Amino acid sequence: MSTLPADRTCATDSDLPHPTVTCVFAVTDTPPPDEAVSVAQGHDGGGALRVLAAGPLHLIVQDVPAAAFGEAALAERLNRPEELERCARAHHRGVETAAMAGPVVPMPMATLYLDDRNAVRALTDREASLRTLLDRLRHRTEWAVKVHGPTSAHASGAAGDGPADGRSYLRRVSERRRTEREERERALARAQAVDRELRRHAVAATRHRPQSEQLTGRSVPQLLNPAYLVDDERRAEFVRAVGELARDARRSAVEVTMSGPWVPYSFARLDGDAHQEVGA
């Protein structure tokens, strides 16, 4: 999901000295109220979420059963799609809880430590970098935009129309492919123009790999899958820009959709590789 490398200090179930281990969801310098954290739902079978102080930073953590979160047990669970989804949803709930009062750095899913002391020590070692990143994310949220290209409605019948001789058939196939290529190039150019314009309204931007049609459940190809880090005070401006671009794109049979605001997973990284700074 993002940020720091997971420190799965529980090597095997037999190595664990305690019945529970500490699962860390996120780091913040503005902890949410304890009463709000305690009623949030984390991983099934674990204790209530709680705030763990680490100097000026605070971790949102949960005590989870060691038997279910040891290396072997966890690997087996995460290999099952339904368990992977369940864990991902629990992780996101923990991150959202941490973000109730201010910026957060989400930890990778299933970041585990043998106990609270190990968790605090690991995060304290990264305190300076984490505080810098939290300052960068403060009062900013992530917005996801997806650009889908047109289908070639004429393509399926193009090769079957007209004379049936081989030379004519091959010519029609060639013309169809050229038309499809030109359509895709125009759609990609439109998608690139959308991205250039939205970067003008963002602090940073990143491009994720376009999702497959199997994943999106749509027959229309996804051309662009970017995310933008936007100042909250410019939120209305950004949303308005997306709306205008979506209306313009429809004239060329390109669809622009938006979702957000989200916790800035795509930009809560310490390695600096997940985003590109853009001029506002």
C-alpha cells in the first residue's frame, strides 16, 4: 500500500513469546481521540484499536493473535483472495481512523512487531523523515482520476463488408487496423492533455499502471490511471477542472472519472519514488 518497509519481526508461530503481537496501521502527529479509536474495527479476532505514543509521533495499533499473524499463518491466509480482501479492508479502516484528526503515513498492510516497545523503537529511528513527510501531507488529500478510451464500434464488421476476394479482405483489415491505431493515438493524446491540465492544480502527481479490463469490469480500455495530491483549499478548483475536462473529453469519446478525497497512500512514501512534484 505504501511507505515504510514492513518489519514482520514474528518469524514463525513457535518463536512468538506472547499470545499477541502489535500490528501498526499508521503513524500520525495528531492522534484522534482515544474513544473514537477504541470503537473502530480492526482485524477480526484482535483487540480494540489504540493509540501508542512514540515521542512526538503516535501509532495506531492493535493487538492481534500471534497464531493468526505469524509468518507462515499470515502467508497462508493472504494467499486466499477472500482473506486478502478482509485484511486489506481492516487495514484501511485502521488508516482512516488514524486520519481522523490530521495527516497520516500509512504503514504497509500487516506491519507487525513482537510488542509495543519494538514498534516504538522502529518508528522512533525514522522520526525525522516521518515528521517531514507528515508536514508535507498536512491539509492535503489524494484524488484518483481514470481515463478510458473509446471502443471501435465499427471494427467488428469492417472486415466482413464488401467483396469477398482475398485482396479486398486484406485491404479492409489493414484499413481497420490503421483506423483503430489512429483512434487510440487520438485518445492517448486526449488523456495526456487531461493529465497535463490537472497537474496545474496539484502539488504532486503520480501515474499508476492502467488497470486491465478484467479488473475494471469494463470492455473499454483504461488509458491513464493517475493520482494527484491536492491542497484542501484548492479542492473545489480541482473538482471543477476535472468536470470541465470530462465534458470536453466526451466529444472525442474519451471518458474521465474521478474519486476522492482519499488518504494520500500514493504520496505517503519516504523513498521519493512514488510521485512527481508539479508546478501549481
